[in-house]
Amino acid sequence: TDRRDIAMPQQFTQLAGATAAAKALAPTACTTIEEVGSTGVGALTLGFLALAVTTVVMVAKAANADAERRKYYFCNTFICGVATFAYFAMLSGQGWT
């Protein structure tokens, strides 16, 4: 006999159980908005500044690196740059309507 035919009912029961669990974990509608406190603003400011400085340093290092290492500096610059903009968006309160 084919072993896949034997395993299929077990897989279907696991899938059905996962669907019920997924329904229980489904997010509900957002009814409240929590604003960032003064400690959070300070932490976001420090994170933003650290990422901004790191982005600038990586751009400077990429300018002086050989071609093989330059791609790693550019990759790091891109990651830190995106994170910098994300922290700036959180810090400025963007996203709430």
C-alpha cells in the first residue's frame, strides 16, 4: 500500500485543529489607542538617533571599501536606513488617523 494514503487522515485532523486554533487567535477590532509616554519618546529618540548615525557611518565606510565589501556595507546601510525611517514614523506619531 501507499504510505501517503495512511498519513492523509492524520494530516487532515491536524489541519482542522489548527483552523479552530487560528480562529481563536484571530485579532479583534481595535477599540482603544495607546499613546507613547515620555519614557517611550525618549527611547524612540535614542533609537532613531543611533540608527541615523549608524546609517551615515555605513555610507562613509562603503565609500572607502573595496568592491567585495561594499555590497555588505550597502546592505547594512539599507537595513539601518529603513529602520531609521520606521523609528522616525513612530516618533512623530504617523499612522494614526
